[in-house]
Amino acid sequence: MTSGATVWLTGLPSAGKTTIAYELAGRLREEGHLVEVLDGDEIREFISAGLGFSREDRHTNVQRIGYVAELLARNGVKALVPVIAPYTDSRDAVRKRHETNGTPYLEVHVATPVEVCSVRDVKGLYAKQAAGELTGLTGVDDPYEEPEAPDLRIESQNQTVQESAASLYTLLTERGLA
């Protein structure tokens, strides 16, 4: 059985986290790895329904996702987690859960600048915020605490999705996880 691991992709909305995760998932599946992508939007709909976007609710959401990811990873699955997780303490708690259980955990910062994210605006969030229809947008009028020492920093605006996924695959290989 291949070893599991959690790969947490953190970054601003429209940074490219989910696109990179699905690109990497395809490559890993082709090689026979068990892979699940825990998409933040899907988790909010099915596991964290009813939670808002207060700091406390965001923390609860991240802890729920971290629990599921660690459970999968502990059982041989590569859990790819493209979730904003804006607060350092929330991400650190997830890392600690993994360390306590001896489960491999990698933090990847998809460090796309807010100017690029707002142009991509995949979900129209930046436009809604600019129009005054939305408040609490991470990185605009709500904080995003960048990871100080991620296992990998991807600047998606400077490379293709395939190149971003390849750099992440290289990291997994170097760590003996792919």
C-alpha cells in the first residue's frame, strides 16, 4: 500500500489552489495512488453547512477538513486540500494533529498576488466585494496570514498549472510520498 499524506494548498480566493490540486490528483491516480481532493467549497456545502465566515467559524471549518484529511492520509490516501485557511493558528493545529498521529503533512502556499486573483476572479467574489455586495473577502477586507515557512511556495502567475503541479509532485517525490 502506498503511504498517505495530506497536501494542504493555502492561498487567496482564485489563487489556483483547486486547479493545481486536480492536476496533481490526475497524475497521482495514473500512477496508482489513492487520491481525494477535499475542495473547500464542497466541504462547506456538505460537512460545514451552516458555518459562516467569522474567524471562529473559519477555524471550525479548517479543523473539520483537517480531521477528515488526516483520517484519509492515515489510511493510505493522498488528501489534497485546496482550502484558503486564512489563519496561521488554524493551519498549525491541523499540522499538529498530523504530527501527533505520525501522518505526513505538507503545507503549500499558492502565493498568487491579490491583483492577479482579482483578475482571475473565478467565482466573481472580487467583483461582488468591489460592488459592495460582499464583505469579509479574504485578502481584501478580511485577513490572510501567509505561511512563514511552507514546504513549497508556488507563484502560479509565473508558471502553467502543469508546471505548478509538477513542482508539487517533485516535492512529494523528494519526501518519499510519490
